[in-house]
Amino acid sequence: MSYAPCERPTLHFIGVTTKHSSIMTVFPAWARHFGLDHASISGIDFAPHADPAAYREAVAYIRDDPNSLGALVTTHKIDLFEACRDMFDEIDPFAALMRETSCISKRDGKLVCHAKDPISSGLAIDGFLGPEYWKRTDGDVFAMGAGGSTIAMTWHLMRKERGANVPGRIVVSDREPGRIDEIRRVHSEIESDVPVEYVLVEQPAGNDAVLPGLAPGSLVINATGLGKDAPGSPLTEAAEFPEAAVAWELNYRGDLIFLKQARIQEVARNLTIVDGWTYFIHGWTQVIAEVFDIEIDPGQDNIDRLTEIALRAKNA
């Protein structure tokens, strides 16, 4: 791929179909709000599990171009880390533990690898579940997809520092044995008493089969990318959510079939449904703060304000 030098300070977005992302219209509005009127955003697209050489070429470009200040990485977090880890001058502790790159920044002449998902996913989860949710419900977590987002979310939820406010059980499913092995490795390094089960599924029916064993009030997460990066859902139309479950669709665009399946059962199963918008806000603001070296208050009042700006820009 041929990369042209950036004419303005630029945040790159490494993804799959970046031109369709709302951030392309939201970022300019946020940039004005943050006093970054001179800044721009640029997408770099790869197919999932791209050639490692392609990731290395992109990272070298960001490293060597003076106006390329950093990047947000989605979908490719784990693959990019594995391909490029030797190219970073610094790797933050979350990135080292999770072996993923969700943010690239430059600081004092050094190229830095970050994993921001543990922070952004934690802010999102604790925000929509409210205080002491697990102590009140004793629900489980079922995360479909064992990639970087699930690694980050389960790390946040299972840590011993949370005391009694942890899920009764965590179940993680994926179609790829390597992803199951990797998340199992990360979990083995976390001090936690929460039981974790790993399920290798070949078809959505395998995920359906997990649902009846979940406790009421469980959190069911589509972290597969299905519904955005590829069409479909990790569940079939026959799936039945647990009573009073929270259904969380990490995607905020695409066909969002999982979200539609949950809405069909919303009343009958007393579901709480959360789309990917809050996660989008927290994820992007964490990276923008890091790349541009600015402070962004993660408090709810400020997040509400940034959400208002984002929705206005998105719908303009």
C-alpha cells in the first residue's frame, strides 16, 4: 500500500471499513470542541487477519511520518500486536498482558503501544449496569467472541479488587481455538475467584445452547464483529435470552441482527438492551486523549455532552 505524508496532524483509524464509521463525521466536531481544529482523521483498511507485513508497513508509516500522531486500532488489535510488537519503543502494561494494540501514540520521540479497552470497556459497563450490579443480581457473563474486547471486559469484571461485585460465572465462546487459548492465558494471569468456562463453537447454534444455563440478570455480549465487519449474528433466531438479561451489542453500525433479536424478546424476557454507542464514545475519547496528549473527563456529565455533540454530527 502507498501512504502519502499527512499535511496536518492526523489520527489514523486502522479498521476494516473505516469510511463507513460515524467517527469520520464525529471527529471533526469533537476536534473543534477540544480545540484541535487543525487535526484530521484518516482511515486505513485491512481485511481481518491481514498479512503481517501489511500491518508492519502501516505502523512504520505512522512512526516515520511527522504529522501522523498515532492511531486507534479495531478488529486487528491482536494481529497487529503480534506482527509489530518489536517496532514499539514502549508497550504499556495492559498491552503486554493482553498482547494487543488498540492505540498507538508518539511521546518524546518514542512509538508507544497501548491497550485502552480495559479502561473504556470498564467505564461503559459500570456506566450502564450501575453500582453493585453483580452483588444485586448474581448474574453471569456470556461473551461471544474471544478477541481483544472480551479480553478487556472480562479482565475488568473478574479482578479480585472488585470484591463481591463480580459475576457468578464467565462463559467465553469463539470459533477459533487459538483465540480461546489466548484468552485462557490472559485469565490465568489475573488474580480472580470467578469461574470461567471456554466454549469452542462451530455454528451459532453452539452459542444458543449456552443461554439456558445462564442465571437471570446475566450480561450477554456480542463481541464477534458479526453485524458490522461481517453480516449476521452469533445467535440463531431460535435463541432465547435469560430472564432479565442485559443484551449488549458492541457494534453500533451494520445490520445489527443480534440487537434486533434482543429487541424481539425485550418485553417477554424483560431484557435491558444496550447498543454500541456508549462503548464507541469511551473508546474513541480514551484514544484521542492519548494521541493528542490532552485531558478528557470520563465523568458522566462530560460523556453526555460529548454524546450530544457526536449524535448531532452523525445525524447532520
